[in-house]
Amino acid sequence: MKKEKKQPMRSCIVCRNKFIKKDLTRIVRNAEGEIFCDPTGKAPGRGAYVCRNPKCIDSFLSRSYLERTFKQQIPQETVEEVRKQVGLTGVKDGEGRDE
Ligand SMILES: [Zn+2]
């Protein structure tokens, strides 16, 4: 007998594939217009989910994509801050250059 609880599914905002909610990273914009990573999945505000595919995370955590998603201007520092929260430490020169 199977007694699995149905897991809530959400779509990744970038690739649109469905994932179990806990396998996604939630980015929230709260009432104050602050944007941050929400590891609890419970922060109030408008949330967007992105899967763990580095390509999706990278596309989503760009300023233009975030601005389009949350329909507001977002300072570059905020983008950097959210990237840090998600664990993407400033991939600038040198880093992430796989050959
Ligand atoms: Zn994705």
C-alpha cells in the first residue's frame, strides 16, 4: 500500500519544468519591494521559483530577468545579494570558466 503524501509541485520560471516545491529555490519580493531568497518557502510576498539547474538560476538571477519578473527596477547590488544568498558567489573573472 502506498501512502505517499502528494508533494506540491511548482514550475521553474525559466525552463517551465515542474518540480517538487522543496527542490526549487524561491525568490520573493515582499511588500517593501525587497527581493531575497526564501529558503523557508513561507515568506510573504510575490514568489518565483527556479530549479537547481545552474543555467536556470543564472538566467533568472540576472538583473533584467528579475526586473521583468517582479516588474520593478532592481539595483545591481540587490541582484548580487540574492546571488550570494542562493550560493552563487559573484561569478566574475576567473571563476566558472570550464574548458
Ligand atoms: Zn529550470
